[in-house]
Amino acid sequence: NITTIIVAGLALAGATVAHAANPLLPKIFTADPAAFVEDGVAYLYVGRDEATPKDKDYVMKEWRLYSSCDMKNWTDRGVPLKPSAFKWAIGKVDAWASDIVKRDGKYYFYSTVDHATIPGRAIGVAVADKPEGPFVDARGSALVSNDMTRESPIAWDDIDPGVFVDDDGQAYLYWGNTVLKYARLKKNMTEFDGPIVTVGMDRFTEAPYLHKRNGIYYLSYSREFPEETAYVTGPSPTGPWTYRGVIMSKNKVVKTIHHAFIEFNGKSYIVYHNDKLPGGGEYRRSVAVEEFTYNADGTIPYIK
Ligand code: FUB
């Protein structure tokens, strides 16, 4: 189809093509991968880590998009949006973690930004007609802000959105730091359809991610700090949940691990970040991918 032809054409024309092994993107520091597949092309949205070795916090001014036809060679597709797309946000720094989904021909990008007037982090949603954008604010206000969800005393509890649309069309947004929350989304994908629900999840830290395979719902998340990736499964997008184990272990240098799952050409992958790009560290992360095979009973193997 036309998307595949354009991507292949870009690669042939010598657009910036990254190489074939981890770290996936060897030229810049990147974190918090969000991924989806369409028409034989894998799309990877990452936050760019711009902290210097001396910085003691994240410096993230933009999200960047990469695409691949083989999960090995990645084409730089530029900056689909920056936090400044959300006029109600501070807009200068901190393009924190995001997630992306396509619905009714439009691409919805949920992301974490700093609210300009309500202290703390907030979640916005932007929409585009193409994966590469341009993305524009879909609401003109935060979907979630700190005044709506006061379960946690911290200002960054409303971060790390993970979006999921079930086969029956019902969409859900999961998010949180320290406290895991979810809410149903209306079909317009820009409003909640019901209350924000808090889920008790043992040692939950952040980065909830919901995916479904063969009728099993998998809710994976980062737990403890430094973080490891753990998961539960259930018979529905809202549980009840059964703990299944750890998928990836802690990286004590980078401390965070933010992950996502994708299926591409019949194979299963987990994308995440580590510190392996030379000069890397806690605020200078690098996105990586691992291929894995589900166990026969549907469980996910430990990935070294
Ligand atoms: O990149 C900033 C924050 O670090 C993300 O929101 C978390 O998931 C962690 O990766």
C-alpha cells in the first residue's frame, strides 16, 4: 500500500536509517517507546533524552517517530509533536511517556506533560490523520490533571498513559505512578465515559500497558525502583487480575524501563529502554527491542 511504498522509498532515498541491533536508535538518547503496526510498517514513538551527563533530571523537549519494515532498520520520521502542542501545558520541557492508537481513521497520541496552572503532571491527547502527524490537541484541555486524582500525595501520579481498544470497541486508558488508575473512554477517544478507577497492584510504580492475545488480557507495568517489568493477566480489561511474574529485571543504572509490546510479521516483541548507548545513564536512555515467544499456556517468558 501507499504507506509501505513511501517508507520503502524513503529508505532507498537514503533518509536517516538507523542500524539493525540494540540500541535501536544509535544517534540520540531515547526513552519510553510507544509502538504500533500498520500495513507492514512498525512505528515507534519515543521521547528524546537531551540531558547532559551533569544533569540530575530528565530533559525531554520532543517526541520523535521512527518506522521500520523489518524491526531492524529504522527510518527517522521526525518530530510528530512537542509538548507545546498542548497550550494548557507549560510546553517547554518534559515530553514524558506516551501511547498511540488508531481509531476510525485517526491516530490518537496520549502523553504526559506539565500542566501550566494545576500543579503537577497531566495527560493530554492529540490527534492526527497520519502516523507522522501533524498532531494537534484533541481537547484543548487536559484529559487528566492532578486535581482530579488525589489518591497519591505526589505531583507526578498522573503519568504514563497506556491506551487499549477492545474487540467490542470499548476503549480504556490506564495510567499512574505509585497508584494505578484506569477509565473507560468514549468513542471519540477524548473524553472519559465513567469514573476514574483505582486498582490495587502490588509494588506498582508506573508505565501500565494493556494488551490482548488469544482472549487473554495482559496488564504489564513497572514495579519497585529501580524498576522491573511485571505482569498480571485476566479475563477482561478490568480484571480480576492474576499475578504471573517478572518479564524483565532491573537495570540499576537507568532505573526506569518503560515498555510496550507489539506483534510484527507473526513475531512478538517487547520494546523498552536501557543505558547501553555509549555515554548513557539514568537520564540518557536508549530504546531497545527483544523478540520473544509466548509460552504454550499464554504466559510471557522471562526475557534476559
Ligand atoms: O521519561 C520520563 C519518565 O521516566 C516516564 O514517564 C517513566 O515511565 C519513566 O520512564
